[in-house]
Amino acid sequence: MNYRHAFHAGNFADVFKHAILLALLDALTAKDKPLCYFDTHAGRGRYALDDVEAGKTGEWRDGIGRLSGDPPAALRRYVDAVRACNPDGGLRVYPGSPLLAAQALRANDRLVLCETQPDEVVALRAASRDDPRVHVHQRDGYAALNALLPPPEKRGLVLIDPPFETQEGEFATIEAALEKAHARWPNGVYAVWYPIKSHRTIAPFHRRLAAGPFEKILVAELLVQPDDSPLRLNGCGMLIANPPWKIDATLAALLPALRSVLALSPAASQRLHWLRGE
């Protein structure tokens, strides 16, 4: 795999994904019982926005860079979490999903982080070495789902956030992984991030999952520009199977705030809808 998230850290897709991730974890930690957070494609956990990779693309400037001032109320939770990783008051470090999850979770919760790329694993272990709640696995995240679910905690969230180097092939892999995961852990919450270049490529994925084993599936999407070009990333979505109670109300406030801050075109839009159940 050639994908390196360091080139894209903090871009609009990260802002969307991580704001929703924190909303999901906050909903789950509202109950006292411990939970497990499972990340299938964890990355390195911490990214320096002044490194060469981030500087080559500058994508973070149209993402987290747009939230340096006073953010909309719905985004303050997310912005505060990023600022906590930059205690000097600047914006040099962007936290990936593992660090944001570790920050949001409690002492009796557990994090299982999977990553295949050796250098990313080294960085991830360094970023989390002082946290006894964190377990880093250098292995394929999809295979790990089959091996490590259900977790002892019985409650929790699985984040599936692959690089989508081959979009149609990745969707098929996700569908198979979710079907197996549901058989092992039917009450787990599963959040799947996906890119949107054209909705035509997303529709079959939605259609197949709507006919699958999950009784409730919520979909949140953000387009920062119209999806009229298959050559660029026009937006992204998060599909949530077994969504936590009332998370739809939280996302109904979050999505317009994301669009207002991240839009690259007057045609930018957001959508929240139930793929199955309600």
C-alpha cells in the first residue's frame, strides 16, 4: 500500500470524520459501563502539519485550518480536542483517530488499534506507549475484526477508515467484513468512512448494506463541492450501523456547521438519512 495519511492529515475529510467520531464516543460514554474502541486502519496517530508531507499538499488549510478562530457551537467539542494536542496555542499537531479516541475515552475503556505499515506502527506505538489502555496490532484490520471480536467489554465502536486505493474493491471488502463482524458482535456500533467522488459509485454500496443484517443504519454525508468530477474528492460520508440513541439529532446540528465552515463551492451540501430503520 502506497497511501500515506500524512499528506492529507487535517483536511476537510478528517474534520468531518473526527467530529462525528467524537460525537459517537460521547454518546457511548454517556453510559457507565466500559467499552472497546476498535480502529481497523489506525495510521500513526499524530501528524505534524509543518512536516514535508503536509506542506506538499496543504490540504489541512481547507480543513482544520479554517477552524482557527471561534468555531460554530456544534464544532467546539471537536476543535477543543484538537487544541488540547497543541498546548502552545498554535496549530502544529493534528491528532488522528487513535489520539482523539484516547482523549475521549475513560480509564476503564480499551483501544485496539490495527495498522499494517511498519513505520506507521512504530510512530503509533510511540504516540501511545504511556497509555495502558491502548493495544497496537501490526496486522490487517479486517482480519483482526474476525479474530478479536467480540471484545470482553461487550460494548463499543469499530471505526473502518481505509485508504480506498481501489474504491469499488474496498467497498466489497467492507461489506464482507461487516457481515462477518455482525455475526460475531451483532450489537457493536460500526462507523465506516468513505470518499465521495460521484454518488453513482456509492449507491450500490448503500443498496447492498440496506439489505444486509443490520436493523438500523444511519448515513451522514458532506459535499464541499458538487460531485460532478470523478477526478477529485468532492465529499465524504460516514455510514453508522447500530447508531447510538439520539445520535441523529447530534449529527443534524453538526452537519450544517461542517458545511458552513468547509464549503469550497456554493453548491456544497450535507445529507443525513436513515438507510434502514429509524
